[in-house]
Amino acid sequence: MEVLSEHAAFGGTVRFCRHASRTIGLPMRFSVFLPPAAAGGAGELPAMLYLAGLTCTEETFMAKAGAQRLAAELGLVLIAPDTSPRGAGVAGEAEHWDFGVGAGFYLDATEPAWRTHYRMESWICDELLPMLVEQLRLDARRIGLCGHSMGGHGALTLALRHPGRFRTLSAFAPICAPSEVPWGQKAFGGYLGADHAAWQAHDATALMRRQAAPPYPGGILIDQGTADKFLDEQLRPELLEAACTQVGQPLTLRRHAGYDHGYYFIASFIDDHLRWHARESL
């Protein structure tokens, strides 16, 4: 793990890092906030893993969300991985999603053009997190998962696909039913091909409908702005809400009048999410 830069913040440290990923086959970047407790011999610390959205990088959350002040008080480590491989060399990669590279969708691609390097699910769950648990002395039993937009999709699906891995779960304006909306259909078609059964395995609403029992009995927190221009066409939180009701999964879905899809919205409610993840971790 190579530290590219380091910055003091609220008594702790923000680090921007890179490592040579065996899973991706390319260098991958991520950022970490270490609270003051990390330097004080407090033992294994809880962490919140945050997955960012389309066009974002490992820098976006750390620079824009304003999460470090409360995380320092709570003794909560923050982890923000990059959203995609960089430099994979896929023909037309930068133009493929209409908004450039940064749309890894937190899954392992199976289509030939993408499957060599676009293995975000395996990188995060099987390589990055175990490495950070070991090197940063994190408590693997106390890791929460949060995300925004495409990263909200990633948070929901990774939590449901890896039961027991993440202790708590929340999201901001997630893509709740990607197999039913244009963003998800384009990404799934490119990464997973035409088999819609494969799509369902990475769709949070479809995964929730299949649960035999509530996977998060303590609840899931989702915040959604009602002025979000993507709400009706791309996000569809009402579909996930119905699926949670079907299986008895407690869901706190808060709809905020006047808030859009951006980081002013996230910064307005990030403290609630940090406390949500800290409540069962501290």
C-alpha cells in the first residue's frame, strides 16, 4: 500500500493511497480517514466503507462530504475506493457510458471486453477490505457500508450478496432497481451481456425480494432528495421500498423536499449516516 499524500484533519489523517491490485490487474486507488483513536492505541477500530457514484473517484467523498469531523469524534475509520479501474485499455472505454470512465458498477464483468480488469466486487470484498483490515488494524466485525447513486446500488447489492460481511447499511439516492432503468440496463448489458437472470443477481430490489428473512433486522437507512432530477427515471426507491415491505425488512426511507442529487445533499445528512453506522459499532 503506497501513500500518495497525507493530510491532517480534525486530529486524524486523510490518506490517498494506491496499491497494485492482483484482482484488477492494474494499480487501484483509494482514500482513508484515520481518526485520532487510530494513533492512540485504541485497538481494532470500526470503519465505514463508502462507494461513490458515476464519474467520481476516491477523492470525491473525502473532499466534498464533510464527514471527517464527526468520524473523528466517533472513532470511525472512513474508506473510499475508486469507482472503476483506470487504464484498462478497453476500446471506447472513456466514451462507453456517455460520461467517461468511472462507472464500474461494483460488479465483476463477465463479457469478454470487460472481464479482465472490471472486477470491482472481488477487488473490494476479497482484496481491498482484507488488506485494510490487516494493515490498519480494523475490526472486520464492525464494518458498515454506505454509498451514493451508483455507489448506493453497490452498497445495497454487495451487502445483500455477501451476508454477514457488513454490519450496517445505508445509502444516498441509490439506483434501487438497475435492471429496470436506463443507467443499469446499459451497464448490465455491457458488463454482463443479454442474460437478464445475471442482471437480477446485481439488482438490489430483485435480491431483496428473494430474501427468506430480513437481512438487516436493525434496519437500512436511505436518504433521497425529492428535487433529484434522476429520481423517477433512474433511481426508483419505491421499488426497493415495496420489496422491503414484502420480506419484512425494516427500512428508513427519508424523502427530503428541495434536495437534489449532489454533494450538498450528502453533506447535509452525512452525520446521520455516520451515527447510523456507529450505533452498532461502538
